[in-house]
Amino acid sequence: MISEKMVNSLNDQINSELYSAYLYLAMRAYFESQNLLGFANWMNVQTQEEMVHVMKFYDFINSRNGRVELGAIEKPPVEWASPMEVFEAVYKHEQFVTDRINKLVELAQGLKDHATESFLKWFVDEQVEEEASDVAVIQKLKLMQNAPGGMFMLDNELAQRVFTPPPAAPPQ
Ligand SMILES: [Fe+2]
Ligand SMILES: [Fe+2]
């Protein structure tokens, strides 16, 4: 049986992952308003990945006989000044998420909850990838500053990103 403290913190993380999905959906809408449809595609994939994260926490709480509890999701911003400002906000947000995941790991360790600690390992690795892919886009945006056609090229590149659904869970 999982402790109440751990379940509460995992439920908070469901809320945080839902906010991430909500934030990236808002960013998608911003890019669509700018007719930057490749950037919008990148955000659409990001939103879907965050929903996968939501369901991983959801399923894990259930599998430990905990109770999933959903809270209100904060309103994300509507406008940004530029694609660079958006990606800087994404990077900052993901660093914040990494910090939250690390705190969950520390809580699981403190409670000697090895199952939760093992479950969280996937998220520790995922955050390394998340931050790296944000930095990659920021670096490209910096490189192409003042380069004519740069935004068009990057928009085309980001249009190529595809969402890969997670493999189906083995039957329990
Ligand atoms: Fe996430
Ligand atoms: Fe994320």
C-alpha cells in the first residue's frame, strides 16, 4: 500500500502535467495565430506527450491502490512577444518540472517507497530529453537571428516532429 503523502504528491504531479499540456496547447494556439504551423505542430506533439505523462501518473496511482484526485488547472498565458520568448518560457517551465520530479524522487526515497522511486526513474530520464530538445530549438532561433528565411526554414523543420504513442501496457 502506498502512503497518503506519496499519493497526494503524485496527484499534485498529475495537476502539474495537465498544466504543462494546457500551457503547450496555449502556445500552439499562439503559433497558429501567427501562421507558424510547424511551430504549432511541435507544440501539438508536446501537448500529447504531456497527456501521456498525466496518464502514467494516473495509472501508477491506481496500480498502487491509491485514489486519483483531480484539481483545477491554472489558466496559461495567451500571448507571447516572439517565438524566442515562447521557447524560453518552455525551457524555464521544463526546468521547474525537473525540479518537481527530483523532489518526488527524494520524497519516495525518504519514505523508502522503492516502487515509486523506480517508477519515477523514467521521468528523470525524460526531463533530460525535454530540456535538451528545448535548448536545441532556442539555439537554432539564436543562430538564425537576422537571417532572412530562417524562420520559414525552422518552421518547416518543426513541422516534421511526430508524436509516438507509448507501447500498450502489458495485460495485468
Ligand atoms: Fe511532463
Ligand atoms: Fe514536459
